[in-house]
Amino acid sequence: MFDYKNLIYYLQTEKIEFMEKHQYNLAVIGGGPAGMMAAGHAGEIGSRVILLEKNEHLGIKLLISGRGRCNITNAEEDLKKIINIYGPNGKFLYAALNKFSNKDVIDFFVSRGIKTKVEINGRVFPVSDNANDVLSCLKKYLKDNKVEVRFNSLVEKIVISTGNSNNKKIEKIILKNGKEIVADNFVFATGGKSYPKTGSTGDGYKWLKKIGHRVIALKPALTPIIVKEKIVKQLEGLSLKNVEISLWEKRKIASCFGEAIFTSNGLSGPLILNLSKQISEDKIKDLKLKIDFKPKFDYPTLDKRILKNFAEQKNKQLKNSLNKLLPKKLIPVIIELSGIKKNKKVNEVTRIERKKIIKLLKEFELSIKGLVGFEKAVITSGGVDLKEVDPRTMRSKIIDNLYLAGEILDIDGPTGGYNLQVAWSTGYLAGEKG
């Protein structure tokens, strides 16, 4: 006699086991901007999603972006200009940006209660100037779309199966705690190597190399610059606005206008970070920076401006006569470098001495010693070879059920919201196809 009870029990247990193994449509590894966008969007369109984060919190690096203000994107309206700003690899982003553009990003956050504003060079920030508001919005996006989030989930092993064909697939991933995650598809959004204290330690590159992907050489990008001159220590913390800084190697190589800040051993800020992309490590010994503190004035006009200033304060000492022209912290440095005695009265300053001051204000020269590495780099240059990723879907051409998003890809742009835009756009596309 056939035992129906055993059959029913067998079918039930097999069904439970099958459901457990295929519990998720999508598993996203990495809880940064790209990972959260991928997971949230996948959940939004009805997928069962799990988001795995190695830290105890989501979006740690996002919280320090834009000095804690979070430059969420750029307001540039011309798609071609946006594509070109990423250089030769920019064309890879056509599909992603068409699917989820910078305007879509702004609409995404505004529709969820984050008011935005546009600042110099098209940089878009939340009106609150608080990155935590952006993160809270993304967390709610995950919650609203029923994304399961697991913390302290470090990937230990990726199990690949070829099945009955030559096509490779991820069968499952095994976490350091021994738990196994099985899903139909996987998104790797593990970030780069910059700011390793936030958890960006380059894990994803190692895994992808093991399973057959090519990784283009990794370099820190958008990094502060270290200079040889010790005098910058006196200027530490001085913020510069509307200045022009140029990079020189016998001739001018590049020039940027905007904001910068002096550090204890050099310079940082948006302007400097962008210039750092032009610096080759093997040529550093020959490179110099020149700061034009008064780019709106040519030499004759600046001379007239200083003469007028001197005429109004002719009986004052030089050190007390430049407050209307320069930041307080900069004055003693300019006087020291000019070689003029600081207690000298304005009406005693010679024409030659005045020309020295003008020269320093227009060509404040510093010798480059090096770049700050991954420790404080905003972004990682290099990453997974774009030839191995389908730009229409973000799907790997090596592993059938793997999608890639964000900084792990070999594409990076200047400051101004462009790198977060890559995260949002590629994450959104990976979540939709994943």
C-alpha cells in the first residue's frame, strides 16, 4: 500500500528546502549609495531583496561626502556634457543616465521630502546641508519596499556553478558567520578602496578577480595634495573662495577656479581634488602649484587696488594695512615671503616691494611633494573592466546572474556630484535588471 503520508511529508520538506534556497530574487552586497539604490528599486518593482552590509550601519561613506553635506548630483542639463566629463569611459553611462538621470535623482529625493539647492558649478545639495537626511531617505526607501537588511555580513566565499552549460552563475555566497545566501541574481556594489575606515577596503575587487573578471589598476583619485613648503602649516584651516590654482611643469598643465582649503601639509577642497587627477606620481618632483588669490584682477589693476589701499592707510604698519584685501591668516605669510619688515609703515614700502606682494598674490608658488593616498581619496580610479559589463543592464559578461554598480566599476569623474550620480544611475539599472 502506497504511503501517502510519507509522500506528502517528502513534498512539503522538498518545497520548504526549495523555497529557502530561492528565497530571494536579488541579493545586493554593499550598503552604500549604489547598493541601497539597487536594492530599493528592485524591491519597488516587486522583487524579494536582501541587502548585505559588512558594517553595523548603512551609508557610512555617504555621511562624510561633501564634508557631511552630501553633494547628491550635478544640475548640468546637457547629457553630452555630463558624459564627456567622465572622459573616455563616459560613453559607458549613456544607458544608465538615460534610465535614471541627474534630474531623476533630484526628483527622487524631492518627492521624498528632501528639498535641494544648486550651488557653484552646478553642485546639488540638500537644503539642510545634512547628509544624514539623504541617508534617512534611502533607509525609508528600503523599508517601504520591504528590503531585508542584514548587518555585519562579510562575504567569505562565492560559490560558482556552471550547471549543464558553459555559462557561469553564482550558486550562493557564504558569509563569514557561516550563513549561506541563495538568490536568483546578485549585485556587487562594494565600493572602492578610498576611505578604508568606512569599510571601503577593496574586497569586491578580490572576489571578482577570483571568479574571472579583469580589474584595471586601482589608484586613489580626487585626493588632497601635499607640498614641500612648511609655511602652509601657518595657513592650516584657511578656506579660499573664488581663487584660481594652476598646475605647472615648466608650463601650465591645468587650471581650476573655485574653492580650496589649506591643510597642515598642503591643500584640499574641490578645486585641489580635481587638479589631483592631472598629477602623475612619477613626475611629482617637477610639479608646482600656483595660486592666484585675486584672479579677477590683472597685475596693473591689482597694483592700483593696493596703491589705493595704501593711500587710505599710509601711516599704518604694513601688517595692519591689508585686512581689506586679504584674509587675516594670509597676511603674515605674504609679508614673510615678500621679505618686507612687518613693522614697516605703508608709506615706506617701495615700488619693488609692492611688486613682490603683487607677485605673491597672483603666483603663490608651492612645490608638490605627493598625494594623500586611499586614506583620504574621495574616489577610486580603476576597477572592473567596462568591456566585461553590459552597459544596458550592468550585467556581468563573465557571470550570468551577476550585476555590478557604483565605484567598483572603472569609471570616475571630478567633484561636483558626478561620482554619486554614477552610483545612483548604475545602482538603479542593476536593481531593475537584477
